[in-house]
Amino acid sequence: MTKEELRAELEKQANRFQAVYGGEITTYAAQPDPERKPWRKKPTVHDQVFKAELQKIEKELSEQAPEAR
């Protein structure tokens, strides 16, 4: 069954429901897709330790640089 056939069948059933049973049909608009937010990785303990070590090394290098002059 194709989409067109399905649409035609559903429309036929809706018209029959309204005509025979006097029912009221409510159609709903499609819900919008949820807003996509960029995925972010939470830093693990290893990532935090690595970052701390990098900062420590950078600090040591910056302290040594003025002494070398």
C-alpha cells in the first residue's frame, strides 16, 4: 500500500465516519522536531587530571622563562 492509497483510504473512512455516525474529526498538526543541541562530552576524572597536569607544566614553564633571561 502506497502513501497515496493510505491517504485515500483514511480520507474515505473519515468521510464515512462523519456521514454515517455524525462524528467530529479533529486533525492535529505534526509536532515540531525537538531543538537539537550540540552534544557535549562530560570530562572524566582522567580528563580533569590531564588538564590539571597541563596547567601545572605551563605554570612551571612560565616561571622558568623569566629566569632564563
